[in-house]
Amino acid sequence: MAPFLCPGAVWTGVRSSPLDNPRCISSFCECETELEAKYRRSVLDVAILQDHIVLCQEDLRREKREHERVEREKDATVNDLQHKLDNMEADYEKILHETLDSLTSQLSVARQGWEEKSTALHQNYKELLSEFGLNALDI
């Protein structure tokens, strides 16, 4: 296993502690400072991300509640409109039946009037024929 060498150090073949070399101590301190800074940034990033997660979860809950509210309103509107449509259908059906009944009654009255006129006309022609000595059944 190769011995640890600080940057800029030269292997002399003699084992010595890296802490004996001032360059190693300086390099070690720089690495330690960089790692501490990275660690602090990481801790800060984690805290920021956790806050962001909490905010996103709150937004998601809020959006779900809003979606559910809109769905309930939409369903209520659809049900209300369906109820109105059913009522309108029943009203139009009633109007149609009343109109058809009235029309049937009017046609019945008109038919009766036509039959009376027709009978009167037939009676007049029958009488005219008999005045000339003709029988309507013979014609």
C-alpha cells in the first residue's frame, strides 16, 4: 500500500507522518474547510428541500380540496338541471296531451256539424228528387 502523500510532497522512501509536512497540514485544512462548507450547504439544501416538500404537499391538499369542491358543485348543477329537464318534460307531455284532447274534441264537434250538414243536404236532394218523381234509392 502506497503511503499518503500530500500534494506537492515527494516520496523520499522514509516513512513519516503527513502532519510533519506543513504543506500537508495546509492541504488538509483546506480539504477540511471545503468539506465543512459542502456539508453546511448540503444541510441547508436539505432544509430548503424539506420546506419545499411541505409547501408542495400543502398545495396538493389545497388543490385536491378545490377539485373535490368543484366536482360537488358540478354534480349538484347536473342534478339540478336533470331535475329541471324532467319537470319540463312532464310539463310538455301534459301540454301535448291537453292539446291533443282539445283537438280531438274540436274535431268531434266539427265532424258532428259536417254530419248534420251532410244529412240536411241529403234530405234536401232527396226531397228535390221526390218532387220530380224520382226515388233516391233507384239512382
